[in-house]
Amino acid sequence: MTLSFRRRAILILLVIPLVEKTSGKTFGRSLRYIDHVKKEQSHTLKNAYHQSANLDNQARRKHNETATTLLQQRRLRKKSISVKEYERLQPAKGARSPTKSKSSKKSKSSKKSKSPKASKSSKDSISESPTVTISENPTAAISESPTASISESPTATISEIPTVTISLAPTISPESSSSSAPSISSSSAPSISKIIKLSSVPSSAPTSINCTDPETRERLLMKSFVAISGEKSFFDPNSPQSKAAEWIINEDPLNVNPCTFSGLAQRYAMVVFYFALDGDDWIYNEGWLGGTSMCVGWQKVSCDRDGLVSSLLLSRNNLVGKIPREVKELTGMQLFQAYDNEISGRIPTEIGLLQNMVGFDIESNKLEGELFFDEVFELTNIQFFRASGNQFSGTVPWNNVITSFPKLKQFWIAKNR
């Protein structure tokens, strides 16, 4: 049975208010719930902010308390130090210690008597009570705590001028040891005789060195050789350096004087070169290790006007061994020829110090390692550079060769690795 249009309209009008009322209640509840959630979130955020702020305040308080404590401790230390200094420097009021009377009596007696006996009594007083009697400041002896003036080191009990304890008119010259006053080295305090001997005040009559004395001569020669080669080079008695030193000291007919001979370093370097490359078996070694000058009697050696070795022409001469570092002393070297030999090892980096070098020829040997190390580019005057037929390795830095060797005319490096 179908409802009429009128009834339907009445029913709709009755149902719509109920639906609106129900939906309105539901929407309101949703809004209230959302507001409640927002309030809880804001409350949680506020609590977290307050907690972090409290933690920051606590950390600041602790930091301030720590800084205040450290500052107070520092002030207390300064105050205690100043109090100690005041007590040490100021005499005690109303009381005189027995040490004061003793020191005053001894100072009076030392002023009255200037004889050696007086100085002897003062010395005895130093050894008995080194804490007070020898200080120039009399207030140091009046302190309530006499140990405050004593340093941990035994020499602190001595005045800044140590000879004050010897006589009223002290001197730091070595002549003070010959006076009638007793020597300070006999007291219980440490001796200062070594300090007097090492004084910076020059002696009026310095002792001359006898360079011809055998022991003095040997010591001075070895000092020069060690400065050139280093101490380790002489650990082995069969090393070229040891052999060269032995020959110059005991066998050289020239008997060089280390104090007057100007060419000692050059002669030593040449002798080391001779022993390092087995000079006894050379084909041309006439005059080597002779008593004449290297510039006159030594075969294949030439010198300039200043007496410096300027050339060594030792090609095809049966050189066997390694080039020693001592060649750095041949500063006048201009031409070094040693091709077609049995030279092995590496070229010493000290070769770069020979900046007058014009020709360097080491072809057809057994040299190895790097040929173009940094120091070799110091040879800016080089014109002939020949190193073919060896066992050198590495690459050729052409930019450095072009810029560092502007005078280069020959550059032979074939037949290497």
C-alpha cells in the first residue's frame, strides 16, 4: 500500500529535525575532543620546556659554583704565598732567635778582622750552619722558620756572588785560588772551582795550543775529519775514511799542521777518494799519496790559481768502488771524467754542491739508482752531462733539465734502464 504524497511530506518534515539534532551533537563532540587534544599537547610542550630550562639553570649554577671555588682557591694560594713571603722577609716582633745572635756576632767579627783567620772562621760557620750565615740579607736569618731560606739544591745557600764567603774583597779571577784564604772546595758545600775555570771572563794570559805536539795534532786532525765525514764513518778501521785519517796523521810525508794548513779538507777528500776507489790498483796513480802538493805531483790532477782541485781525468783507469760523499770538499771541481771504469753504487747527493762543475762524464760504469735527484739540478753551470751505459732508472724531467741547465751542450743518457 503506497503512501500518499501528503503523508510523505509530513513524515519528511518530522524526520529532518531529528537528523539535524543528532548530527549536531556528534559534530560538537568531535570539536570538543579536538580542543582537548590540543590542550594536552600544549601542556606537554610547556612541561618539557620548563624541565629543560630547569636543567640549564642547574648547569649554570654548577658552573658558577665551580668557577667561584677555583677563584677562591687561587686567592687563598696567593694569600698564603704572600703571607709566607712576609713572614720570611719581616723579623719576628718581640723575640730574637738564638741563630740571630750567632749570625750578628759572626758578622761583627768578620767586619773587625780581615786576616786569613777571620775568613777561616767564617768558612767554618758556613759548613756548620749553611742555612743562615752566608746570606747577604740579614733578615733571612731572623725568620721564625729558618728553613724558609733554604733551597732544595745545596747551592741555594750560597750568595749570588759565591766568593763573598771567602774574603771581604772577593774576586772571580783564577788568581783567587792562589790567595792565602782557604779554598772553597774544602767546605761541605759543592765545589765551584769548575765554574771558575769555565768563566766567561777571558784570562789575561791565554794558554797557547802547541799544534806540533803529537797528541794535540792528532786530536785536532780527527776533529776536522769527523766534522766532514761524521763519527760513524770511523767505526770501521777498514773504511776509506779511517784509512785516510790514518795516512794523514801517521804516514803523510807532508806532515800537515792542522792549525796552519789551509788545504786540509781538500787533501783529506782526495785521500778518501783514492781509498774508496781502490787507488793502489789504478793504472795511473803516480805521485798519489806523496809528500808533494796534489796540484804538482799527483797524476791526472789539475788545480786552479787558488790551489783548488779543478779537474780529475781518471777515465779507463780501473776505478773500482763507490764515489764517496767527501767529494763535496772539492769545491773548485770543474771537470770530472771517469768513463769506462767499474764504479758502482749511487751518485752521492753531495755532488750538487760542486756548482762550478762544467763537465761530468761517468759513461760506461755500473752506477745505479736515480740519476735526476733534486741536488743534481744545482749544477747550473754544467755544459757536458754524460751518463750513458749505466744502470740508472727513473724518468727524465725535461722541464727541470731545460730550466736548470741553461748552458747545456751535450746530454748523453742512453743505454740505461
